[in-house]
Amino acid sequence: MSSTQQEIAVQTILQEIDHCLLHQSNSLSDSSRGNSSQVRFRRAFKKEDIHAIDSFITENLQQSNEDVTEAKTRLSDHKFDDVEKREVHHPLYFYILLEEKIKSQDEQQTDNSNTSLLDYSIQGVALWYFGYSTWKGKVMNLESLITSTDLLEKRMMDILIHLARRSDCQRIIYQVQGKDNAEVFKEKYNPELLHEWLTLEMGKEKIVSFLQNMKHKFDTELLLANSYHKSIDKPTKNNMKVATKDKTEVQYIQETLDSILINMNIAIRKQRQKNQINSSKAPLRLRRAEENDSSSILKLVNGLALYEKALDEVHVNEVIYQRDGGGDHPFFHCILLEEDENEEDKIQSSSSHHNNNNSNNHVVGMGFFYFGHAMKSGRRFLYLEDLFVESNYRKGGYGTAVMTVLANLANELNCDRFVWQALDWNSPALAFYDKVIGATVCNGLYTLRFDKARMSMTS
């Protein structure tokens, strides 16, 4: 998909969401006509919304005795979309507001209602962003859901499910802290509770510590060259950099990733020369996937699904990967691990921009990821959806190399954290993440999932 097509697609998404919210608000207004209060939904897009959201969240956290130390600063530098000015953040995330229009006591005593006298107050906030499932496609990731009453929570869930279906999301993912809270949510809305899935993460300090360890393993600083630092604009302090006239935010991410991949491929080459990485097979290199790699991605996804005994669960094809992974606003990113017979010539060409013949190389692994948005920090985080290396190439250090590249990317982009999930029965993967990567298991964090069937049952 071209940049222009992607821009139109993003505009269409925003317009569809706004239209859907307006339609649902009108339906609620009609059903509540004659009551002392009315409810409406809208997407936050004004500077004034930031302070209103911040105040509502702070008040609700205080009432629930939760920590509010970050509440007053988390949204202070937030910026909303402006597609016409090409100021669209990556990832695409949305604050949905549930507002209650409450009539004053004086107005309730009069027959002639004047809408200008209505008081508007936020009674619910939901933050969600587009994620991506290698097996299903686009996903609504619900980052936060806060409402003042259970009834309004139900209304907010109804609108979120409606938005997910209209946005062609195949799933809704929501994570809840505490088993009791997860069970209560499951009882209310009937999502699937994924007991087998564990969430692992590295925060900022662990990312830096991991990279220090990898610096010694791969004998390289794994940092961008000074000349590259000078040639591109760095993100702003809070990492909410928007597109500029000459460079979109995604282009900055891609260039940063390409530079990291070049350094890693040099490090892998050195390791091969020292025989510290298995040299019995063809040399391998890492590169960033592009639109014409969709068939390779599908092959690897099927390989992972076969390993997890769920091959029939894959419902994405090459056309969908190509559509959703291209342009200035891709829904996912991917690193490919491929055989490289011409290692000497291609070591400096980690981006497939410089290698138009990549389809001739045997792709044997991938790191499939996207970016989420954390409400508490106001920054993006990197989410690894799938890490897969074909069995013949495992235990060669390549999985560690992919994780190192992604940790470095998260660090360079000032991400809030680096997150992924693993099945609790996958002992080899859990041992790798614990001993080699040093990740932390998020104990007590439960994942709930709506598929399309459950969305239909709930809405």
C-alpha cells in the first residue's frame, strides 16, 4: 500500500470512528429522552480534553486508593492526531470519552429545556490502540478502561466492541491485574480468559542492563554511529515526535532499525569468524521486512502455528500482510532472519531497500512486532508479537540477536518498556527469556480476549 493510500486509510479510520461515536450517542440520547441526564461518546482531540481526562483519572484513582503520583503528568505532553497536517502518531491510539450531560436543578424544574445550560462532565475514559495478531490480523488492544459506574462501564464496552467490529479488528485484548478482577470482568462480558499466557517485560533499566551484557557477548557497542546520529532528527524527550516535512515518524523508526541491524550483522559476522556462532550452515543475516516479503512472513507464521499445534487458527494471507504492513502507517513491523550466501557484499545492506533480490534467499526466522501506547507514562512501548526461528537454526544465537536488536530499538526510541508473551508450557522459551534475556514475568497480570464470536455475543 502506498503512502497516499495509507494516509487515506488513516483518515477513513478516524472518520469512521467519529461517525460511529456520533451515531451511538444519538441512539443513547433518543433512548434517554426525558431523563435528567444524557450520555454521549466522542474521541478526544482538543487540548482541553487532556486536562479533563487527567482530572477524571486522578479522581478515580484516589477513590480506589491507587497511586496517583504519575496521574498529573502522564498526559501533560500528549498530542492528538491532525491527519491534514500529517501529524499522526505511531502507533495509532485513541482516547474515547464517555460524557454525561447533567441538567442543573433549576433547569429540571422548567419545561423549556435549554441545551446551553447543560453541564458536561467526563464519566468514562477508554484508551485503545491498534495491535496486530500474526494469526488473525488487526487487533484492538484496550490499554485502560475507567468509568464512574458499572452501568457506564457496560455502555463503554458496548461502544468499544462496536468500534472494533467497524474497524475490522479480529480481536479485543484487555489485561487486568489480579485474578479476582479478571474473573469479575469475565463474568460481566464473557471474554476468554487466557490462563496459559504469561506476560514478560523489560523496563528501561533492564533494557539497558541487557544491552550491556550483549555488548560483551557480541563484542560491539550496538549503538548508532555518530554520523548517523547527526544525519537524522532524534525524537523529542517524551517521544511524541510527529511527522516533519521531510520525514514521517515511521521513516525515522525504520532508519533507526536499519542502522541497528547493520551493526548487528557486523557483530554476527565477527562471531562466525570466531566460531562462537554455529558455522556449519549458510551464514545468516537480519534485515527489515518490506511489502514483498509477505509470503516469507506467512511461511514462518505457519511454522510457528504448527509448533504450537494450532495451524488451523491462522486466518491471514499474503495480501493482508502486504496491505497492513506497508505505507507510512503500518500496523506491524517485522525483522527477518535469512540465509545470505553473499555475506561480504550485503553486510552493509540490512534494509531490503538495498537488496531487491531478497526473495531468492531462504528466510528462516522472524521477530514480528508493533508499538503500543502506555497511559501511565504517555510513551510508546515495543510489543513483540512473535519470535520464531526454524528448528534447524536454533541454538545458534540468532534468537538472542533478534531480541538484542529489538531491545536496542526500544532504547533508542525511548520506549516505556519491551513486552511480549509466552505460553506457560513452553519451557525452552521461558528458560531462554529468563536466563539469557533476564525478563520479568508480570505475575498477577491476566489476559482477556474477545474473538469475533464473543464480540457478537456481548454487544
